[in-house]
Amino acid sequence: MTPIALTPLFRIKAIVTAPPQLVGAVPHGFTRRVMVVSGGHFEGERLSGQVLPGGADVVLERPDGGLHLDVRLVLETTQGELVYMTYNGRRNGPTPEIMRKIVNREPIPVGADYFRVVVQFETAAPRLAWLNDKVAIGTGTREPDGPVYDVWEVA
């Protein structure tokens, strides 16, 4: 097997305070909701800046309560460079009570759920061109005003 190494990339906080747009039960048996990202910030040794308003956090809630995540954000570094960040992931809890709290955006203890994402980037910034060929992974937690992820570059 080829070994994998993880290098910390950044911690990102997305601000999601608007009420979700509830699309409802879609044909493949899930409930879809869309949350508009109004801003945020990210910070790491090689990459820091702000999350620009206008991104979307799109969630499919399975009948068993598990969540499929599909998120699109635009980041602006402290140097003014733009980075398009996308991630997909899963969030679920070990009990119906934890899942109810997750869906209702209620607090749960850190680590009480499984909250993982796979991240990719696109940028035209020459200094950050290395991001175009990287995959990253992240672990998440949820604060009242939006998610927080620790993101690692996969080498």
C-alpha cells in the first residue's frame, strides 16, 4: 500500500445564520435543504483569509437521519487571492437523539457525531496553484452560527 500523510492546512469557520431553504422530499427519498453561507474565516500556516458571502451548504437528509453534505464556497486569502472550495461529506450520530439535535441545529458534545468531509480546490492564483492538484480531508463540528472544520492536505 502507498502511505498517506496528512499536513494541517487550515481551520475554517463558515457563518450560516439565515433560516434554511427547505426544498422538501426529493425523488430519491431524501429531504433537501439549502443554507446560504454569509461569510466566515479560515486560518492556517500557509493559507488564511475570509469566506466570501454567497456560498451554499446543501444537505440531503436520509430517512434514517444521516446527512449528505455538498458545499461550495469562495475563499479570499489575506493577499486577495480567490480560491473555490468544494466539499462533500457525511454527518451522522450514534443515536436518534443526537440526530434530532443535529437536524434541529441544537448543540451536541464535540465528537458525539461522525462529521467528515473530502475537500477540493480551484484557483487561478499563481502562488496557490499547488492547491489545484490536492485533495484534503476535514473533520467538523457545529456551532450555533455555522460549522467549523479542521482541514488537512492529503499527501
